[in-house]
Amino acid sequence: MLTVVERFVDWAVSWLPMYGEAKLLLGIYLWYPSTWGAGHVYDGFLHPLVAWHEADIDRGLLELRARARDMKASQLKAAAAIGQMWLVDAARCVSSQLQAARSGREGATH
């Protein structure tokens, strides 16, 4: 999401003089520990936004967790069914090979 916003903003305002330098200074401000830039942005913008939508975020996470659990269960059931089919096919193959070997031995002894 941030990359999309950044590309749009770059396209919209890159014609401004010293845009690249201002973008670099913003990055340094956010990154450099003694400026507390990231803390100011978090406290002033992100924290109130997250706090305002906290219930919606929690509900979405619970729904996502339930969907992931359901998907995991269905994938395990599908894998078990595939494994069961493979075991049945392997047992049939071994059984047919044993029968062929027995009939070959019986034909040779008679």
C-alpha cells in the first residue's frame, strides 16, 4: 500500500523543485533516532487511527484466524484423502504382484 501511495505522490509532485532532497530529508527525519520523527508520526497519526479502528481490526483478525483454521482443516482432510487413495493403490499393486508371483510359482511347480 505504501509503495502505491509513494508512486502516486512521486508522479503527482515530482515536478516541484528540490522534491528529491525533501524526500531524502523526510526519510532521515523518520529514521534518525535523536529526531524522534517516527515517534511523532506514530503518536500524531498512526496511534489515533489504530485506536479509532481497534475493534474493527480485532474483529478482522479473529475472522482471518477462523478462516485460516478452516482452510487448514480442509487441506488436512484433502491430504488425508489423497494419502488414503495412495495407500489403497499401493496395497492393490503389491497384492497383484504377489498374486502374479504365486501363480508363476504354481505354474512352474505343476
